[in-house]
Amino acid sequence: MGHGHTHGHHHHHGHDHDHAHDAGAALPAAFDPAVPDEALTPEQQSRRTLLRRAGLLGAGLAAASVVAPAAAAAATPASATASAPASGGRRSKGFLWLSGDHHIHTQYSSDGKYRVVDQVRQGAKHGMDWLVITDHGSTTHAKIGVDKVNPDIKAARAAYEDTLVFQGLEWNIPGAEHGTVFVHPGTNEVSVLKQFETDYDGSVKGASDSTPANEALAIAGLNFLAEQVQRRKVKDALMLANHPARRGVDSPHEIRGWRDAGRTRQIAVGFEGAPGHQAAGLPAPMGPGRARGIYDNNPSANSFAGYPLESYRTWGGFDWMTATVGGLWDSLLAEGKPWWITANSDSHQVYADTAARGTGGNFDTDGRYPDPVYGGRIDITQGDYWPGQYSRTHVGSDGFSYAAVMDGIRAGRIWVDHGQLLSALDVRVTGGHRWATLGGALHVRKGTDVTLTVDVAMAGGPNWAGFVPKVARVDVIQGEVTGPAADKDTFTAPTAKVVKSYEVNKSSGTVRLTYDLGRVDRPVYVRVRGTDGNRGAVGAMGAAVDPAGPAIDVVGDADPWRDLWFYSNPVWVLPS
């Protein structure tokens, strides 16, 4: 069991990091204290102000490290966890925590509107360090859009040097929902994405129904991407499933199949723990009055029959698969295999924006809509936020580069939050003079005392909605690693539960929470979540499992700013 997990981790994330220091690996100017304020562009100045306010620049902190001054050591890659000493307060190899969004649409999507540079400018303004442009896979996009968007992405990279802009696409997964697919920038980024979309997109291939043949096509697509990396056509490729419970068509066995695909390299590494379209829950008349995430669906012929009706709604803004303690995400983690969560904007049409789609042109022949124009009114019927305005995915990277962000995502060094609920998070388990952080595995002798330490840096200033949010409670969730599921459609993990909750009575600075796992004699994992305490309910598996989890979101009355949560990815403890 432990061996299998170790192999998985080293196999998937223990590869050389020599390409992590490719062009642009220097610190972004806003992060670099050697660059004076007056030398920064307005966007860089705004980024630096955000960082300062969050306490992430200045005395006691490595530039942009989330590690609070009290923390013993900065995080280390999963592949190095077995030997990293935690003693003596020495700062080991530190991570740059880079905030981003892997799910963003532009005028190259049939339901989009904005230019690439508009999304990148807004993302930079809202503190995003990396973004993935993911226009919808379609026949038009495969023929025209995937080529045409590339010069716009290159121009945005040049205009916003402090923001890494990946080219990707939103894959219509054959037999299932949508997923982000993106590659490391390079000579072949367009040709690889174009071939992938042409050959493996469910919409292009007419392969959307839940059939075994279509599910096999999805696996073939992931294997194709792994081959492109192996053949050095692209440096790396990743897939993250989007809004997985929205229509009930991502069955548990399909998700396990994606995770285990790739042969030479894992490509599918996680799913959106929280979907985009969060403003859709704002009640009328000041908002769209829909469901958070536009999760207002019901089962269809293609849905997995085992999912309950409540799985089609969000819970505290999070997807049911993630929000349910002892649910589908925990069932994947209990197998001891990596599967991570993210949180994104899915930005198409932004709430309270005044832009309208450009008129004239023909999307089918042009592959895009004309540039947006002023619409003459504030549109409160739209359900999206700009990248970084509400949802953030924070990735621990070993440098400021495309490769480092992709390595951090594959390694699971990720935590997510809504509404800028906190400014930084550091999670580690220690035992036997070793330690591991998010996505990693701590290898110890059986019976070793293991401690979880969580440092939570409170919000450093007001969010977009104009208030300073406050973390009211932090929960520690623990589950046993029980090995591969005999039934691939399992979506419960009976041992996972909230083992400790901490009330947080501090509104600024950093809070350190410690939880003693005791003498660990079998493989376990721990993960953390936190809330502003505004809404809660007993979890789906009962009070003994989750006494105060997120509440199901009410369609038409789910103001996202009144219900904020953060979630971390897991850390494993593997005794032998």
C-alpha cells in the first residue's frame, strides 16, 4: 500500500526540475524587493500593494512565500519529503506561492465575449500570477480558434510579463463533462492542442454520450497527451476536470480511469473543488438569481444513476464531490493516489460589467467574435467574476516559470479559497525528524508520533466586495488509506471524518494550529478546510462524520460573499 503510493508520487512528481528555471524564472518585479516602487508599471504596483497588505512582502518572509515567520521551514517538493529535516528552524528550499485560474474564456468561445488581453489584465489586477485560456472545444475552435488565439496569447505574455499565460482549451471529455487541457508553452503548443482537439474532443467527434466506446476515447486522448510529452513535442501537459458534479455525467469509474491514464506520465491530476459562475447565486433583483456555479441541473439519460439529487447543487460554493466529507474525493484519496482540487472563475460574461459582445462578424467563419464594445448598461444578469476576483487557486512553485507552476499542480501543492478569506496557508506533517507538505507523503516508522501544523495568515485587507473577511473556524479532516477500490464506482470513504475543529478568535496576523495524530501505525491522510462561519449544516454522512460542514446552496438565494470557505489538498502519512 505505502509502496504503491510512494511509487505513484515519485513516478509522477519526482522528475528533474532542470526546466523549472526556463526563461522568465526570475522573480516577477512586484515580488522582487530589489525593484523600487517607482520602477513598477501600474499593474505591478497594484500587485505589490496586494502582497504588502497580505503581509507577504517585507521583514521575516521570503518574497512571496506563504510561510509565516513562526514556521520552521519552507515547503519542499513531494519527492524530497523523505529526507528534509524539520529541526533547527532552518529554512529549506522555499516555494513561491503563485495564485492562478485554469478556466477562462474569451471571444474565441461561442459563448464568450472578451479579448485575451482583457482577461489577463483583469487577472493581473486581481492578483493572479498564472492563467490558462480555455476556449471551448468545438469544430470551429479546432479548425480556426486554436490557431487564431495563439498570437493574442503571445501578445498578452509580452504585455504582462508578471503573469504566466498558458494556452489551453476546454475539452468536451468524451462520455463526460468538460475539462481544462493545457500544455507548456513552446513551438508545438498549437499543433499538439489542435491535433488533440481534432481527434479526441467529444463535441468534434460526436462522442458525448456515456458509452464505453466514448469513455475509451477519453482515455486515448490522455494517452495521446502523455505521448507528446514523452516524445518532447511539449514539455508538459495537464488535464483538470471542470465542474464535475454539475450534470452527474462524470461517473466515479471515469474519474478513476482519467487519473490512472497516461502510462508514461500522469496527465489528469484533479478536478475543480469549486466551480466558476459563483455570481450566478446572487439573488434577484441585484443578481441573476440562479444557482452558484449554475448548478441547477437534474439527472439525464447520461448521468451516473448512483448520484443522489443533492449532488447536482453546490455546498458552500463547492462541488458536492469535494464538499462531502467521506464522499467521492475522499474515496479517491483513500486509495492513496494523487487527485487534487482547484477553484476557478470559468469567466465568460462578468457580473456588473458594461461591455457587450462586438457586433458584426460571423463566429463560424471567423472563429471568434468581434472585440467587445461599450454596452451602455451595467449587466447584473451575468454570473461570472474576473479571474481572481472571487476564486483563487494557490500553487507552491519552485520558481516563477511555466514549468514550476505545472510541477506544483502535478505535485498537489495547492490550496484554494473564495473571497480572499485568508492571505496565506502553510500545512505540514512532521514526525521522525522528517516532514511533508500539501500533496506530499511523510514516510515514518510504524508507531512514530506525528503532528499536523497549520499556519493560517488572516486576510490582509478588504476583498472585491469591500469587506475584510475573517476565518471563524478551521477543520482537520482525516481518513485511512484503504487501498484500491474493488468497485471503481465507489464514491464513499467510510473512515474519513472531521477529527478536530478550531475556533479562530483572531482577525489579523497568523494563527498556528497543531493537531497530534498520535503514534501512527497505518497509512492515513489529512486535509484542512476553513469557513467564515456564516452558514453551515450537518454533513451528508451525519454529525459523527461532519458536524458543521457547508450547507447546500439554495437556487436563487446564494450570495457567494456571505458564505466563504477555503480547502487544502491532502498530506499523507505512510508508516512502514
